[in-house]
Amino acid sequence: GESVGLHLPTLSVQEGDNSIINCAYSNSASDYFIWYKQESGKGPQFIIDIRSNMDKRQGQRVTVLLNKTVKHLSLQIAATQPGDSAVYFCAENPENTGFQKLVFGTGTRLLVSP
Amino acid sequence: SQTIHQWPATLVQPVGSPLSLECTVEGTSNPNLYWYRQAAGRGLQLLFYSVGIGQISSEVPQNLSASRPQDRQFILSSKKLLLSDSGFYLCAWSVVAKAFFGQGTRLTVV
């Protein structure tokens, strides 16, 4: 479900390091997952998605891993840059809602220091 | 390509005043439309979603309402704003499953 009343956890990394942001989801029927990046004062931007019939998907500098057994999703950012500093949200789109609404995770704030 | 427009970007309103935020989508037909609210430093709370003209689903009881008078227009309203209505309001659209967001409206109720 949605965790909208919680302060965001923060992950601090050095520029050039790899970052791993984790997300647990609750609905075992969820079929589709998305990672979003939200910079301060802006709307969330789509980063990468993955369907439940996949374990891994790669994009440019980003990789999403899906572990359906433990209902866990992670976003890996390679060679993290200061421009990657933002809040990252995972979202699940449960098939049992007819793909009609996204359910967002709590979000993680990523701070990249030079 | 598809675009989403949301306005105004910022808004300061007194308690008890009405509210109307508008969102329009271009370049797609029959999208699912959403209104989210985000308190400072927190996650996204789904307020309303719509799968078609005149079809509105409300996720949480609140002081707000939504309407969809046209296929690509989604409006968030209130008759009398409360202090607790302050926040960052985001409109989004989706077709199939992936959602795309507008740039948001920061509402401050004073």
C-alpha cells in the first residue's frame, strides 16, 4: 500500500560510486513495476520499468532487479553523478486493478557528494 | 508526442477560498488521469483517478473533488480550502500502465 506519512530515508554516496536503492512491494499480484526520479520542485520522471516475467532490465547507467519471491525491487545506478541527486520512487501497477492506478512506495532520497 | 500541462505552478490561497487546478494532456486519446498530492519531503498520495469522461474514483475522503469534463482535461477543485490542503499537487496520465507526470502545482493555504 501507500506509505505517504513517512519521512523519506536517505542514501548518501560519493560521486563515481554505484548506488543501490531498494523497494519492497506488497501486492503479489502486481505485474508491472516502474522507477521514477523526482528532482526538487518537479514532477516525477520515468526512469525504467520491468514486468514480472523478468528478473532484470538494464538501461543507460541504471539496472532494475526484481525478486518476486521476496517481493523486492531494486534500482542500481552505476557511476553515480551529482545530477543523480533526487528522490527515487518505485511504483507497482497491480494487474488486479486493471492497470488503472499506480501505487507508490515511500521513496528514497539520494544525495551524491563530489 | 504526448505532453501534459498543469497550471498554475504556484498558488497561495486564503483559508476558506475555492480552488481549481487544471490539467490537460495532448497527443493521446482516452488516457487514465490521476491527481496526486505530496507533502514536503514525503511520498505521493493518490487522490483521484479517472478512466474516462465523467468517471472519477476517489481514494481518500477529503475536502477536494475532481472532474473530467473532456477526455484530456482533469480538474481538481475545492469549495473551501483548509490549511491541511497545502502541498504539491501532481497530475499524471497513463495509457496501458506507464504514467507520466506534470510539473506540479505548489499550493500554500494561508
